[in-house]
Amino acid sequence: MIEEQGQVMAVDGKQVRVAVSRQSACGSCKARAACGQGLMQSLQPGRCHEVVAWCEFPVRVGDRVVIGVTESLALRGAVLVYLLPLLALLAGALAADRLGLGEGGAIIAGLTGFAAAVFCLYLYNRSLAGKRDMLPLVVRVESSPAAQQDIIRWQP
């Protein structure tokens, strides 16, 4: 399970909104000098994003929790988001090439396939919104607000 620590921002029944600090793997990356991600991370330190998670524990706003996502869910999401649009782009370009539409037709067909895949992913994402199986889980409660030293400040 892939875990991340965050702070409960709101509780709505079994669903909680958790503010999670953005993490970057730049410190251990050998290509950090040539990559823009490290620069962007340094320009916006302390930024966080909000995640809706499923919680079976009694929590309150301000509690520090650990949320987790199964590896299979993360892998499935990565394949859908990265591989599907790429395959659609290639399929569109190859189909146009087979039909003899030339280079311009292949470019347009490839971009159309890419756009169609992104749109389908958007619709698929909307259909999954709020489904328990697709949400991260609160794995454990780390501390209550009274014991906290560092409170995450929400910055949209």
C-alpha cells in the first residue's frame, strides 16, 4: 500500500477531505538539475492538495492521518492515464497512414485519437467519483489536534 500523511480538513460521514503536502522525489533524483519539477517545487514550498478518502475511524477536523492507496489501484490509474492516450494517438496515426491520408492526415488522426482517449478518461473518472473502491483509505490516525505542532495551512 502506498501511504501518505495528511491532515483532516472536513468530515462527511465516512468520507473525509485530507490535506496532503505535495511531495517531490527530487532530492534523490540524479536528473534534478535538468528537470523543471524541482524548480517548481522550490518556488511553491508548503503547497498541499486535498484528497477525498474513505475513513472507518472516528476522526475530527485537524487530526493527522495516514491515507493509503493499493498498488493495484495506483498501477491501474497510471496505465489508464499514461498508456491509453498514447495508444490512441498511435492507433489514430497508424489508421490514417493505412488509409493513405498522408502525414498531415496521420497527425490530425493521431491528435483526434489522443483527444478522444482523454475525453473518455474524463467521462470514466466522473463515473467513478465517490465510489468507495476508488477512494484512498484512512489507514490510521496519527494524532489529534491537541497534540499537533505543525498544522497544514490550506493554500488553493
